[in-house]
Amino acid sequence: MCSDVYTVYRVVSRRQESEGGASLVLDGSLRADPGQFVMVWLPGIEERPLAVMNDRPLSLTIRDVGPFTHAMCRLQEGDRVWVRGPYGHGFDVRSRRMLLVGGGSGIASLTLLASRSLDEGREVRVALGARTSSQLMLGWRFDELGIPVLYATDDGTVGARGTTVDAIEPLLRAGWPDAVYACGPEPMMIALGRRLRGTDLPLYLSFERTMKCGFGVCGNCHLGDQLVCRDGPVFEGEKVLRVLDPLAE
Ligand SMILES: Cc1cc2nc3c(=O)[nH]c(=O)nc-3n(C[C@H](O)[C@H](O)[C@H](O)COP(=O)(O)OP(=O)(O)OC[C@H]3O[C@@H](n4cnc5c(N)ncnc54)[C@H](O)[C@@H]3O)c2cc1C
Ligand code: FES
């Protein structure tokens, strides 16, 4: 259930993720659907949306890109965070063989989807991408779940040299997935949409647009005529790429 009232959590453990990233386990749980997000407030700094990386216990993974995420990455055991939510519509899961594609901080939106789907008896494979190996996040979590991971880095320091869209090509050619689920930089999601255009594979995309209120009031997060916080963050690929991709029909 969504709560607009803040709950105060304490950090129980912290894991260094990559050269500018961390995962935090908090001292409580929260019931969330895969793909939903919470608004996290650090008094005196900022409030920002973060994906529910795990809901029992509530866990977050943060990529250090600015003042709020920097402060989150420096939290230590016992420090407090204020959390409201969860918010938004998560992933629509109907397929049996699921291919998850993640880049940057977007990878955090896919871990709960992976674990829940495995619990439901679905097959899951993952492709993770970053500019270079030291920026890859959360590979350990998919390893823990026993999910095969394809890595792609721009400089070839881990996995295939190139993008996640290149890395999944063999699985697409083999006709492996029934559906594709992605979260990452918008150019990655546009490239994925272009690759899948003309196939009948359902594509679900989760967006990380700048947010203020988190529940459809301020208009900060619009994507065409949709609000990412209220109508998303997960959208059917075809619908949203009509707005985003200049090459889409
Ligand atoms: C639904 C949703 C879920 C999200 N989940 C996560 C998550 O689990 N983990 C996480 O780390 N972030 C996540 N984000 C993004 C996160 O909210 C932003 O990174 C955050 O707003 C940055 O705040 P800041 O004050 O640190 O930096 P800001 O001052 O807001 O931004 C600093 C710079 O970083 C750029 N920037 C902002 N967001 C990103 C980004 N995602 N990737 C790269 N550059 C960016 C900005 O354009 C700006 O140039 C999510 C966003 C949404 C909408
Ligand atoms: S963040 Fe305010 S409307 Fe979406």
C-alpha cells in the first residue's frame, strides 16, 4: 500500500557498488511491486525518487551523480532516511521467458522484478551495461539469484565491447525471450526500441525523469502527455517511443 506519510528507516548495512555508487539495506520492509519507486528525503539536502531494489528488507542502490545521491552514498550504519511511497505503476509481468536490460542506476529497477519473477517460476536473463567495468552495478545481486548475466561495456573492460543492445543480439536471434523489460539511459531505451521494432516482442520501459512531488501534482516529470510518476515509471515501449524517438512512425 502507498503511504504519503514518511517512515524513518535506519541504515543497517552499506555495500560499495562501483566507483560512485552504493547499496543500502534499511531496517524495515515495505510492500512494493517490481518497478515501483519511493521518494527518499534527507533533511537539509533534497528529496529524490529511488527504485525499490528490494522490498524485504527495503534496499536501495544509488549512483552518485549530484548532491542528493552523493549524500546517500556517504550514509553509514545507523544513519536515518525518510521514505514515502511506494509510487507509480510497475512492470506488467505475463511472459514466461523474460529478458531484462539495464544500464546505469536503472539496473536498480530490475532486481525486484528478477527475484519476484523467479519466485513465480519464470525464466529470467539479464544484460547489464556501463561505460566501463568500474561503473557496473548490482551484478552480485543477479549472481545471488543464479541468473545468467550478459555484460557490455563501451570500452570492453568487462563482457562484450559495445552496448547492451549488441549483447542481447544472440538471444533475440535465437528467439529466446517472450518479452523485454528495460531501465537505463534514454538513448539505450530508444536503441532497444529500434532493434525490436517490427518484431512482436512486448517491450516495457521504465523511466528515470526528474521528479518533485512523486504523485502527479507538480508536472515536473512529463513525458509527452503522460506523467512518469503517476502513469509510469513503466510504460509500454511502443506507446512512449512514439514521443521520444524522432525516427519512430
Ligand atoms: C522512478 C525513478 C527511479 C529512480 N531510481 C534510482 C535508483 O534506484 N538509483 C539512483 O541512483 N537513481 C535513481 N533515479 C534517479 C535519481 O532520482 C537521480 O539520480 C537523482 O535525482 C539525482 O539527484 P542529485 O541531487 O544527486 O543530482 P541532480 O543535481 O539532480 O543531478 C546531477 C546531474 O546528474 C544528472 N542525472 C540525474 N539523474 C541521473 C541519472 N539517473 N543518471 C545519470 N545522470 C543523472 C542530472 O541531469 C544532472 O546533470 C531514479 C529516478 C526515477 C524518476
Ligand atoms: S513528479 Fe510531480 S507530477 Fe510527477
